[in-house]
Amino acid sequence: MKFALYFGNRGFMPAELIEGAREDMVKAVTEAGYEYLIMDRETTRYGAVETRDEGRLYAKWLKFHEGEYDGVILCQPIFIDENGAITALQDAGVPILMQAYPDEIGKMDFAHRRDAFCGKFSVTDVFEQYQVPYTVMTPHVVHPLTDAFAQNLHDFAAVCRVVNGMKKFTIGCIGARTTAFKTVRFDEITMQRHGINVESFDLSELFEFVRAKKDSDASVLRKKEVLEKYADFTRVPEEKKLTLAKIGLVIDEYIEDYHLDAVALRCWNEMETYLRVCPCVLLSELNDRGIVASCEIDMCSAITMRALQLATEGPAACLDWNNNYGENPDKVILFHCGSTARKLMKEKGTVTSHKMFDKTDLGSGFGTNEGRIAAFPMTYSNCKTENGKITVYVSEGEFTNDGIEEGFFGCGGVAEIADLQKKLFRLARGGFKHHTTVANGHVKHILEEAFRYYLGYDVVSIDD
């Protein structure tokens, strides 16, 4: 991550505080592991921005470096001039973090007093007037060389990843929506208006590409080896392994040829009927590799999976709100047949034949990746696309070490969520689907910041 650094000024405030701020912020950013861009000290008075003319100089400098930075840190060493700030940053096009210095007891004379506590409101007020999005964090004022600001930087970097990664990306829709699953309907035009491009592929084309590949092809054999290392395939017949490898190769080719950032796959029941396999483990491996992959053509889940992946820098999973956990009202079993990434599991999964398909068509569903989800702090989210809006919820819970009985198939885990029953009620009344998406880490504040203030999603709370 790289941040462009902005320093504000106001003529009658102590000038020597600007130089100290430039040194502090460079040190804070580099010690946190990030890179920076800083305008030359000689470009403006004290290397800071006060007037509109200086703001134009900064905007021109920022434009010259467009594409090189992920966000801007607006540093307020003193009560800065808001006119220069808005002129400089109104077209920045990236997240902007508002940082203001604290005053110190014993240094409240005119030579040392900053008044940035007050000045921060002037800047945020003007940015609101111009409708330029920005980020504020707690505490209201914070010195750059503190642990609190280091955490601010960490969170702001996550906001930047989500915003910049969600503004424009492409989902591959592989297959039509399964006829019986109206719950996963989506509005492609709404997605496009939010920068999400959809590329659609017919499942019959995928089948033909799979059939064109030979068992002896070097690429097929390499893919089979990758899959065998990824999960326990010892129960899977050789011809099923080869078929899964071919399907995986075709999906990889779609991803490469169409520059897909995520995919949603029609995973049943044609694959089981005609190719005699179930693609769960392929989706699991994609997610583990860092490519978002949702099942059941759930395009909306693919959106929040990508956001979660960007926020946590780890894989996300699409899971069913599947079972109550005995009499505990705040625990639920979240499950899917096996698309969960190995990084989110307790241990390597075991590839089996789908027990649901085996009831009527024995052996048609090899490819489920069975196992258990690990214990970790969890953020969960999903969305819907209606009337030109992406409406999204975000909340948090924990995956626990509670056991699930031996006969429970697929990949599941027990999640504990405070006031779960109220939240389930709100999800039902809100028209949200039977899926939710999860990732390791508590990043609700990151996602809500990105969704609400930068991406223009309609964020609803299920926690109030």
C-alpha cells in the first residue's frame, strides 16, 4: 500500500509545527510497513497547503502521480485552512484519512498550541458540503507516532483495499440460475452501475471444453496433482479425479481469458448428471488461492466474499444458515457441501461423493470436500440487488470449537452470534437469502466504512 501525504497550513498558526509533522508522518507510515508519496518541501510554503492556489498545485501533483497511491492521509498539524484542502483533494478519487494532532497540557501557548481538535470539524464540514467522501477514526485527535495511529493506518489500508478493489471488478457467471433457486436472483444492471461487470458463460460450453481435454494432457495431469495435494483424494476413483481436473482447468481458462476477479458456478445438478462429479473442491481450491468462488450461481454472495477477502487479506466462504445448534439461541451451524477454503478449515478436507445425490444416483457426486470450519473471530455479510441499489448487511460473531456429530456431511462449523434470533428475524424481514458469507477477522467497521461512504451501497444494520 502507498499513501499520498497531505499537510495543511494556516498563516497565523505556528509554522514550525509543519516541519515536525512531515517528519512524524513519514516515520509513522514507513514503520507501519507502507510506502508514501510526499510533495517537495519547496513547492509551497513549508511544504504544506493553505491557499486555493497551493491547493491547485497539490491537485496537479496528485494528478501527475495518479494510479501510484491507494489513499491520501490528510494531516492537520494545526487548525488548517479548509479552502486549500478541498481544492487539493476534491478530485483525489481514493479514500482520504483525516488525521489531526492533539494539543499537549503545558504547551498551550501561542507558539505551541495547535487547535487541530477544532479545525478538524471545519475540514470535515467543508468536505460534506462538497460531497467528497473521507474517513474519520477514533480518537478524534491522535499523534502519528502512537499505537492508536498505527491501528488507524492498518484499518485505513483495509478500507483502501476494499474501496479500490470493489470500484471496478468482474464476476464470471458460469451457468444459468438453477431453476429451483429463486433466492439467488440478482440484477446485473444494478451491479454494472456500481462498477461490477458480469461475464456470462453457458454451462454446455464448459461441458464441451471439458470433453475436449484428454486424460493424458500434461495440463490435466498437473491440475490433478495440484488437487491431490490440496485435499485428501484417496477415496476418489481415478476417472473422477481426471474429470475434476479438467473442469478446474476450464474454469482457470475462463478466469485468465476474461480477467475474472470472482466466479459463481451452477454447481448442480447438471454436473452430477452428465459429468458425474460435484465441483465443491474446485471452488474450495479457488477460494484458498485467492480467487472468490461462490456456488449455486450466488452472484450477490460473490460481491460480499470479495469485499471480505480484500478487508481481511484472506479467503472468504459462502455458507448456508443451515441448522440450529440444539437449544442454544445464539449458536448456529453454518455449512456448505465443500466450497470452503482450506485456510478456514481445521485441517485438510476429505473429498467424498455428495451424500444428497447418492440417495438417488449413487456415485454421481464425487467432489464434496468434507471437514470442519476452524474456530476464529468471524465477520459475516451478504447483499441483495434491487431497484438500482446494492443493499448490504455486515455483522460479527465467532466460530467455536463446538463439535458436530459424525454423520453431518460437507464442511460446517458452529458459529456463536450475540442476539442471533433478532438478527435472523431482521434478515428474514429484509429479504436476504439463505446464504451468508464469512471471513476470519472482525472487520465490520472496515466494510461499513467502504460500503457506505465510498461505494454507495445501502448499508442496513441487523445489530441495533
